[in-house]
Amino acid sequence: MTTPRTLFDKVWDAHVVAEEPERPAVLYVDLHLVHEVTSPQAFSGLRARGLGVRRPDLTLATMDHSTPTVKRSLQMADPEAQAQLRTLIDNCHEFRIPLYEVGSDRNGIVHVIGPELGRTQPGMTIVCGDSHTSTHGAFGALAFGIGTSEVEHVLATQCLLQRKPKSYEVRFDGRPGPGVTAKDLILALIAKIGTGGGTGHVMEYTGEAVRALDMEGRMTVCNMSIEAGARAGMIAPDDTTYQYLAGREFAPEGRELEVAMAHWRQLPTDEGASYDRTVTVDVGAVEPMITWGTNPGMGIPITAPVPEAPNGAYDKALSYMQLESGKPLLGKEVDVVFVGSCTNSRIGDLRMAASVLRGRKVKDGVRMLVVPGSHHIKKEAEAEGLHEVFLAAGAEWREPGCSMCIAMNGDQLSPGQVAVSTSNRNFEGRQGKGGRTFLASPLTAAACAVTGEVTDPRTLEVR
Amino acid sequence: MPQKITAIESRLVRLPVADVDTDQIIPARYLKVTSKDGLRECLFADWRQDPDFVLNRPEAEGAHVLVAGDNFGCGSSREHAPWALVSWGFRAVVSTSFADIFRNNALKNGLLPVVAPEDAHRELMESDRAATVTIDLRSQTLTTPSGRLVEFPVDSFARHCLLEGIDELGYLLSFEERIEAHEEARS
């Protein structure tokens, strides 16, 4: 009888090329995603050594971080960003890597287009020089962020040197109440275990509430695994996964699909397999969440007061955010609302935001940006008329990209501004130097845009 | 190719902040570069606006060891963070824990992430400005200013690479035949 294995064990085992005593495993990579910011030095390294790209066919490049979210993005970028984007074009051309540059129908945020094109599939190993690569774990892939040195390693050998992380089961038991989305579940988890709570581990999300999520919600959850410090987050594939993949451009079809399905169905964690750690979240008790501080672990139910730390551990964050312990966040004035990023820029996220904005206006003096994750999503949203809802409400409907999540493409906060954002990081200055960020779901963000202050989305009727 | 590391003896730069994320180490607006050079001035760029920030104090000049709070290097995978720390002159960071990606990135750039026990870490954080530490990678020990010797863990392969100046990509390339065999078995 074989030892019961977890989903993570199975994907890991299937990709170990070699494992010498005392040495890290040589782990094969099935899909390597590349973007402009973390790749130039890796390509320079290859060139300096006279190496080529081993598997351009397993490599896929896009532009997203430094691209302005306006038409003619490449021409509108600042000179430094333009040079970086041109470098990516040249590198992809020289090494024959498919590149979906701005303007291409397939362009978009790297963690949005991989799944959308059907390149992300169950059981794969997927890496990218980007910590939110954990997103792809929603499909039962082992997906994690790497540094630029490792990008060079994968370009040259299609492999990485890795020690096997520990496993961590995160059970979301029960059913969410009204106004509680995938974003609230993951923010509740990170608030519970802290921003370093998952360090050294690969999480597997299980439980009734995870099964009930659609693929977009699952991607939102896995996306923020890194914000709990985890190496990766995974969700076992099921019919929801297979239905999402069906008919996507690069997803298998016909006989190939039958073979793939036979493999995919073997992936879920075996009965009796054990994890190194387990935590349970009672989903019925989760409220819409919002962060008050300067890391994603500083989250609270939106109706709760800003917390107190007896040892002054929150002083730095409170001072930066200009908040006081014990006071409510509800009612706090907001300058900017951002709906977008690899966490929450998919069609379901846009539908959520639109459900609140339909027939309402963004409060005077509030700037709201809605930034679809890809061209495909933009088209889909426009076909449904969502853009008309946003524009009629007074929000900006922009071109795809990372936008205000990262403040390196022109979309950013001014010093002192307060944003409610559907992105993943509330670090000091993350959305612009001196800017202050409250992370929340698309529902909550849209509700805040309407009232101009931090608002419980359950108090606004959905239309 | 990273610089070989054996032993480091240095004064300390103390940053008593937990969860220092890589966006603080180097803000995203400095990531529009295509080389690893010239990042010295971007290190902690926003925090350095404060004239009292540790890197602005005279004792930071010539120090090679940064002591910071728990979970150092969390957040973004940007390798620009260790590049910027190294270009400033840091050769080791001492904390009570490190984020996974930062630790990997640091080790590939000759920047040693040293996980110290809490009491030793506290001693470093509270030591006076002239105090020095010695970090010996071969024996995996850190000597505190009071002369206490504490051991720290390092991945055995990373340690081997740092001590010998071995490059990980060279090691990976030596697996070519087995990589090919793996590809054939899967196709």
C-alpha cells in the first residue's frame, strides 16, 4: 500500500528531476511566466554566459507592471519604463519567447492571462519572478514566486533548486454570510495567522467554503497566500476547475483532454494524508474585512474598531496611517477607490463592483479607478455593459495592467491620500509615496466609492 | 557570481522594525531598471527621507551588518532588495526570521541572512553604537558584542556555494542529461 499523499506532495514528486544527498531537489518547471520588471538582468546573465533559453515553448511573457493603463500605453510610458519594455521585446525576440505585449488581444496581468488562456493547468509547476504567482495554485498547480537569479536558472535549464517546503492545511468551514467574498476569507486568514504565519509552508485550502468558490474566488484566495508568508497556496481541482478550463485557447481538447483528466482526477489529497500544520477558519463568523495598518495581516471586520497592541507594536503603523486605536474605521473619509490588480480584476470582481455602483454615483471628490486584469476581461465587461455602469457612476474605466497596485506606471496616490483598494498590499507607500491603503473586497471598495467613506457593503442594497 | 563569504566582523546598523517588506527596502518606482547597478541610492529610499533614519546616522558608514525585526523581507519577490542592500555595503542581515523569497534571493547575492535566537538578537539591538559582531559562516556562529557565541542555521547547499564561491546555475546545468530524461519520460 502506498503512503497517502497531499495534493502538494503529488505535484512535487512528479517534478523532481534529481535529488542528491544534502542538496536541494532539482525541480522541473512546466510553465515559466515572464514580465518586464524582474527579467532584464536574467536575460543579461544568460547572454554573459552564452546560454540560450531551454524551453521557449514553456515560457510566456507579458507586460503589465510598468505599463500605463491608457491607450497607446507603450508610447505613454516614461522613458525609463519604455526602455525596460523595449528590453523585454528585444529579449523575447532574441530568445524566441512568445510575448503578449501591450495592444495584443492576449495582453494583461501575468496572473490573469495564464489562467484565462488555459496555460495554467492542474498538476503543473508554475513559476514567475513575481510573488503573486501563488494565484495559479487555484487550479491545483504548485505555483510560486522566484527572484531574478532563479528566473535565469529556469530560462537556462527549465529547472530550479528547491528544498521541499512543509505543508499547511487551511480549512474554511461553513458558508459565508451576505457581503462576504473570497477576499474577505483570505484577509480573515491573514489577520488570524499573521503576515509571517505561513513562512516555509505551502498551503492547501480545503473545506466547504473553498469548494463553493468559483475559479475567480479561488484565485483571489491563492493570490494572497504570499501575504501570509506562504510559499504557495493550492486548491484541489474539481468540476469547477474543469468547467473553467473547457474551451480555453491552450487547454487540452479531445483525446489529450481525456488523458489530462485522468491525471487531474488523481491529484486531490488522499484520504489519511497528513499536513505539517492545520488551521481552521469558521467562515460563518467572517464579516466583510478591511485592513487598517501597513501589512496585510493588520485586518479587522469592517465594523470593528482599530485594534490596540499593549506593547506598542502597532505604533509605527498607526502613526503612518494616522489612526487611533479603539476608534472605528467606518466613516473614515476616502480619496481614491481602486478596483483592479491580480487579486481582484477578473470579470466576477467587476460584476461585484458594478452591482453596487448600478444607478449610483461615486461621491463628489472621490476618484475611482476600475482597471480590468486583461484585454479579454475588458471586452467581456464591455459586452455586458459594465463599463457603462462605471462611467455613468463617474468612475474611470481604464486599460488593463497592474495599475495602482504598484505605483510604477503613473497610477498612484499622492502623499497623504487614503485609498480603499482591492489589491493585495497595504505597505507604506505601496500605492504611491505617502499614500495610505485600506485593502478590501470589490463590494466594499465600491460601497466606499459611493459614500466617500469606509462603508459596510451590507448597508447598501445590491442592484 | 556572488562574492565568497567566510567571516564578517562589523559594526551594526539597527532597524528595530518587524515585518520590513521589500517595498520599503526598495520602493517599486526604482524597479524600472534593466541592470543591477546603481541601486545604492534607492535603498530604503522613503524611510531615508527622515534625517534620523538609521542609514543617515554616522555610525552606519562602513557597517556591513543590518539587524532588523522579525519576518524581514516579506512581500514582493524583487531581487532588487538584496541588490540594493549589497550595493550599500551590507554583507549580512540578522533577524529572528526571514521571508522565504528574500532569504533565497539574499543567499544568491552573497548577503547572509542570519537567524539569531531572540536573546542574542535583543543584545544586538540594544548594544551601543561602537559594538561589533563577528559572523562566521564556516562554523555557523555569531559572536555578540558581549562575546557570547550563538549558532545559526544555514541551508547546507547555500553555505557550500557561498564558502566555495560556487554558482548554483553551474550546478543546475550539470543535470542536463537527467533533465532531458525527465522531459522524455513526461512527453
